[in-house]
Amino acid sequence: MPKPERHVFICVNQRPAGHPMGCCSERGAVSVWQKFADLLNQKQAFGKIMVSGVRSCLGPCQFGPVVVVYPDAVWYGKVRPEDVEEIFDSHLVGGKPVERLFVPPEVFG
Amino acid sequence: MPKPERHVFICVNQRPAGHPMGCCSERGAVSVWQKFADLLNQKQAFGKIMVSGVRSCLGPCQFGPVVVVYPDAVWYGKVRPEDVEEIFDSHLVGGKPVERLFVPPEVFG
């Protein structure tokens, strides 16, 4: 296996139903993960791109589903399945991050 | 929350008992994850370092437990709990990767 050029991590942390913080899974993260995996397959991007589901909380839960792309260290928030192809084509393949989906910079302030 | 300077991902994928490929969990990955989390807490490195468990296979299973550090894109293999403090201090804090624990480069050839 080659090292991936870009590695995308989708938070699929699960908290119990009714937990006050909620979780990315409750906000639709598993469908987002599935969409990334489907596109990886459809576009035959294995070896160039890797898609991983993360079991533990990545932090800015209120912006879930949270998606992080390395080595760029770009953090996306409130990602919906219908946003995934744009991230895939523009950023993962094309190298141009999708600014409209960034977690707001003040979250990291 | 600040963006982490280094983000360590530990494969904690689980396959059913007896699966011919085995899995990182079977090879001790959960203890490795726990050790990173304990050190993060002991050394109060929150905000600088993030520790995440990955649910899906990262690839070179025969070198599990597999640990990947970004943004450096350094892949460690056969990591034991007693190796974790060296990775933590030398690489995550100090910026100097621990070469003796690298997944062999020919795996990525």
C-alpha cells in the first residue's frame, strides 16, 4: 500500500441518546463516512486517498459531523452527505480546500 | 479548542475472533490507545496534542498495532504500550520521530 497523499478522518463518535452534547453520529456522520467510502471506490482513488472513521470525539461537537483532512489539517464542520463530493473532488483530489465548510476559525481561537 | 500541533491516530479496528488477518485490537491496540490518553492527561498536553482511536482498518495489519501521526504522516508499527512514552516525548512533544518503530518503508513501496 502507498502512503495516502491525503487522509480524511470522519468523527463517528457515539454518545448515548439524550446526552446534552449529542454526537457526530447522531448528526448524520455515518452517512457522511459512507459517502466518502463510496466515492473512494467509484473514483478508484485507493492509494492516493484514505478514508477513516474515528471512534473518539474530535472536539467541536456543535459543528458535527466533523471531518478533518491531513496532512493539510483542515477541519470541516456540519458536513452533509451532499457536501462530500465537493470536498472529495476539490480538496482530496484537487488540493483546493472548500472554505464554505470550514469549522469557523474562532472555534480554534 | 486550539487545533492540535500533532494528532495521533491509533487503529483500534476489531475483526471477529479467528479472522485470518487478525486486527490491531487483537494485537493490543486498545492498551496503546489508553497509554497515549493517560500520557496526554499526565503531561497536560491538551490543546497541543490530540489522541484519537480509529474504527476502520488503516492497512498494514501485519504491523499492528498501527499508529499514524499527522501532519508529519509518520506511520508506526508493532507499537507496544511500553513504546508509547518515547513516541509521546520524542515525537509528539519534541518533533523527533522514533525511527526504530517505523512501519518498514518497503510496505509503502
